[in-house]
Amino acid sequence: MLITYLAVINFIILITLSALHFYWALGGQWGFAAALPTNEEGKRMLNPKKMDSAIVAMGLLVFANYILIYMGFMAFYLPAWIHNYGIWLIIVIFMLRAVGDFRYVGFFKKIRKTDFAVRDTRYYSPLCLWLSFSSLLLILK
């Protein structure tokens, strides 16, 4: 039962993040600047285009739907290798994001005083860690 709740929570998180990225891809600005790392002078270290946001949105949407398929909530044929290893892709991607680039992003970043860095430490990296570890627990189903 707990595993089912974890899957639903992860699905909701991933769908929400996907929707936010689609919003940005369509030109929305709310939260966009807050989600991008900056250096100490406030200069953005990433300048994603709308297409970049759309690609991330699609990836998050695929991950959300994969969780439903993996848990058996949605019927969809997947090759055995995708069914068996897809969850590991989610685990690894979000763990790598939580660890970060050792400079601007993740728990081990050096730049810690910017607005983004504070939000990253409080919200973004813990959320990625949650998605990684809770997805690992889904293997126990």
C-alpha cells in the first residue's frame, strides 16, 4: 500500500513539473528565473530556449506515465528491457541532479549564497533526492 502511495505521489510531482516546463515552453515567465542557476554576480549560468523546456517537459511526462505503467496502473506494452531498466533511468537521473555539478547545482555545489542556490538547497535538490529514492522503493512492489 505504501508503495502505491509513493507511485501516485511521484506521478503527481512529475506531472506538475512537466506542466510547469510546458508553461515555460509556451512563453510563461512565472518561476522561470527562479529555476535557473546564477553566479555570484547574478548572471545566469543556463539560458534555456523554449525548445529546451519542451524537451524537459516531454521527458518528465514520459517518466510520469512510465511510473503508472511500471506499477501496473496503466496498460501499455513496453519491451522487457525498458520495463526492467526504465525505473533505473529515473533513479539515476534524479540522483545525478541531486548531487549536482559541484559548482552551481545540487547538494555539493560551491556557490551557495545566490537566490537560486538557496532555493536549490531547500527545494530543488531535496525533491530530486525524493524522486530518486522513492523510485528506488518502487522496485519493491
